[in-house]
Amino acid sequence: MRAIDLQSRKLVRSTGLTGPQLLILKELMQENNSTVTRLAERISLSQATVTDILKRLESRKLITRNRSKKDKRCVEVALTDLARELVEQAPPLLQEKFVERFTGLKTWEKSQLLASLGCIADMMDAKDIDASPVLSLAPILTISVSDEIKPVPPDIEIPEDIIA
């Protein structure tokens, strides 16, 4: 929690943006002219929350919002040049660093971490809480964790300090 707080403060100091604001801008960098609904789905936030954040970004001239010419019910969102510059200069989001480091782990290390986090979530009665707005790992998780912990295959070497 402390790391998230420190990263948030650093982000606000360096860019004037909050984590969710930068997350939205980064998503728009990948696919400009997104609709609000599609954007909300991709970053796992409610449409109302995204709309509120977009209002703040629009007031800072970082995005434009226009009714779709094809479907007047849809609002299309696009980045401004100012936003592009800001995103390019912004420090990486905490989850981006995490994803990079997590993908570098060995499969057994990923399995061990996921199993441990599952146990912690159970102990905190947090198993059914959706944490996707904070951290979404869907693109990198290629292993599944079941209710039982499976033994590490004999061909995988486990460092002694982990066993002890």
C-alpha cells in the first residue's frame, strides 16, 4: 500500500495526473478515438467513473470528446497533442513495472506467488473483491492456481533460501 501511495504522489508531482487519469491517457494512446464505453471496459472502471475522469482531463485540454457521427448515442474520446507529450514524459505506472518484473519470473515463482496471494485473500475475506481497477494482470497470467498447491516438477531447480 505504501508503494502505491508513494508512486501516486510522485506521479502527481511530475505530471499533475492521478494514476487513473494517466491510465486512461495511456489507453487512448494505444487506440485513439475510443468510445467512453469501450474505454471503461478496457481499463475495468465503471462508465460513470471514466466519464468523471474524462471531464477533468477535458478541462485541462488533454482530451476532446465528440458525439460519434455514426451513432449519436456514443461519445468518442481523443487525445490532444498536449496529452501525448505528457504521457511520453510520464513515469511508468506501478503496474507496468510489476508486469515487467512478474513476466521475468520463473513459472514456479509465479505459481508460488499466486498461491500465496490467494491464501492471503482468503484470510482477509477478500477472495471475491474485484481489484482490477487497481491492478490488472490478465495479459500476463498464463498459469492458473487451483485450490490445491501442486508440487514443483523435479526438473525445476528451487533455490535453497526458498525451501528453508
